Amino acid sequence: MADYMKEFHPTPRLLMGPGPSNVHPRVLQAMASPVVGHLDPQFVQVMIDVREMLRPVFGTRDGLTLALSGTGHAGMEASFCNLLEHGEKVLIAVNGFFGQRMTDIAARVGGEVHLVESTWGKPLDVNAIEVELKRLGRVKVVAMIHAETSTGVLNPVPEVARLAHEHGALLILDTVTSLGGMKVAMDEWDVDIAYSASQKCLGSPPGLSPISLEPRALEAMKARKTRVQSYYLDLVTLADYWSKTPRYHHTAPVSMFYAFRESLRMLHEEGLEVRFKRHTRNAAALWAGIEAMGLKLMVEPKWRLPQLTTVLIPEGVDDVKVRSTLLNEYNLEISGGFGPLAGKIWRVGLMGEGCYPSSVFYFLSSLEQVLTRMGYELPIGEGVAAAARALADYASSAR
Ligand SMILES: *Cc1c(COP(=O)(O)O)cnc(C)c1O
């Protein structure tokens, strides 16, 4: 039998990169349920359940909330192509790879793209955004990343939202890495449109892109002079499919919705607050362990993301060799840096179903072994011990 005809049985990995993250067996099992039609009342109920369970995660009471067929990029494309028309000004705040990707997409949509750049690894500069908004005059859209996965930086949302609205602009917020791992509060922060992806902190496989719109964004879409150039991502026509009497728009990826529904059920069984604490607590242990090994973290504590940690690769250590050894011999996936950070950092995720103390301990001890084998000297056992102490400290301080 030709190799390509053989059965495929991938070795399970512990996924501690920037996504996808591990998926619970309950979610995988849900995907094995019978496929029904995408207009079957049973499936329509699944869509309604998904919407109801997503709203509190986005922090919206009655936004137009749905899930696009596609990954996080679908949400990004949909946000820009629905809100922007040809020649309209858009201001994008960039401090990493995903902010930069927004500028590419906004330009393809035909927007007049302006950007305010901050150093990769530092948070967005709110003052610089204000100065640029004053200079530009009428701006249709301001866009930013909440949790910049390329650097591990958390960006300030409420301040940018306030500025955008003071200048009559709408705010697009990327919550791909934040949603399900930390607080997202569209109503409270006054965000007009936010999107995410199923495979980071939400605990599903890749394939769906949740998105939510507030009334101002909907009004802007209805006031467009030109049609949205993408049929597939046109949110006004998609809203008809997500209505009580669904009309065919495209065939929803039925099994993905089963998975997503189950992962959202698990999220609410755990509770949002408990889940966020789980992320901050395990991240605190990871950071303590990394520092006790003598390694350095890139981002200062105030702006550090619990779900994605960036570690500076020590001088003389072979980035690719460390990562491939971890993958091939330890079945542990972490990721390297993008662009200016390639070869300089490791990105270590603790997202959703992968965010447990066992992941922290396994990562710290595996990395210690790999670095030691490669001749890099570090204090043996210190990382794991520090992580254990941090977990204990966190438990006692939480009481
Ligand atoms: C992963 C990611 C994306 C892109 O999502 P895909 O699912 O890979 O299309 C966008 N923004 C951020 C912040 C991300 O981390």
C-alpha cells in the first residue's frame, strides 16, 4: 500500500504554542455526532445555544453575536470588509505581528490605512493614538489587538475605545487570544465589533471565528453606499441565516458547531471567573519557574499575558534545535518568534484546556533537560520548585 494510503494516527502532543491548544475528549466526541442538515431545526437550536453561550464571554448583553465559518482571520477580514468602504480612513495601532496583519487586510479592503506603531513587546501608546486621531480628522475605524500573541503583550482597550468614539470612529477589537482566557467586556468598554477564534482559549479545534457587533457597528453597515465585497463574510446577509427563520447563506460546518457548543458548555460549567483565575495562577507558576531557571521574560509584569508567555532565548542556544527536540522527543509544542523576534524568543502558551499545573511542570522539566543536554548550564530542579511554591503562594493569597 502506498504510504499516502496508510491510516493516519498522529501522536498526541501537549500544545503549548500560540494555538491551536489542546481539545478535551468531550469536545472531540461531540464532533462524532450524526451530521444533520444546516437548516434542520436541531442544528438551528445548536446555533442559538452557541450564540447564547458566547454573549457573556464577549461581555455583551444583546449584541449581534454569531460564529463565522473560518479561523480567526475570517473575523479579521469580516470586521474590516463590513465596516470600511473604499477610501475611508482607518487607524491601526500596531505593536506586533497581528496588528501588522490588520494593516494588510485593511489595505486590501481599500481603506486609507494609517498606523501608530509601538515597540514590539511594549503596550500600545495611547497618547500617540490620540495625537494621530487629532491630526487625521475624520476616521471611520480604529483597530487594535487585545492580546498580541506575537509578543505576549496585553493592550489597553477602554482608553483606546474612548478616544475612538471621541473622534467619531468605530473600534474593531481582536480578541483571538483573549476570549475565554481573560476578561473581555464589550458593553463595559464600549467596543463596536470584536472577533475571536475557536482554537485558542475557547477549547475547540480551529475552524470557527466568533464575532459580535454592537448597534453602532450595525448602523454603520446599514448606512454603506457600496456592497460588502465579500459575499461569504457579509454580516448583514449572514444575520439572516442566524435569525429565527434561517435562510440559506452557506453550509455551516455542522460538526465544528457541535464541538464549539460543547467547549462553551465546559467553559460555563467552570465559570468565567474561575477560568480566568486558573489562567493567571498557572501563568504565575510558569513565570516563577522560568525565572528560577535563570531565563528572562520579555514583557514587564503589568502587561504580561497569562495565556501566552514570551521567554528570551539565552545567548548561544539553538532556537530551532530546542523546539524540535521538545516536539519530537517530548511531544511538547512551543513556538518561536515572528519577524524581528525570530530566533530571539520562545512563545509558550497556557490556553484553555492546556492551562493546568501539569503543563507548567512538564514544560519546565522538559526544557531543563533539553537545555542541559545541549550543554547550557542551569540550576537543576529550581524551575519546578519555584513553580510549586508560586502555586502554593497563589492558593494561600487567594483565600
Ligand atoms: C491566532 C491569531 C489570529 C489569527 O487566527 P487564525 O485562527 O490563525 O486565522 C489573529 N489574531 C491574533 C491575536 C491571533 O493570536
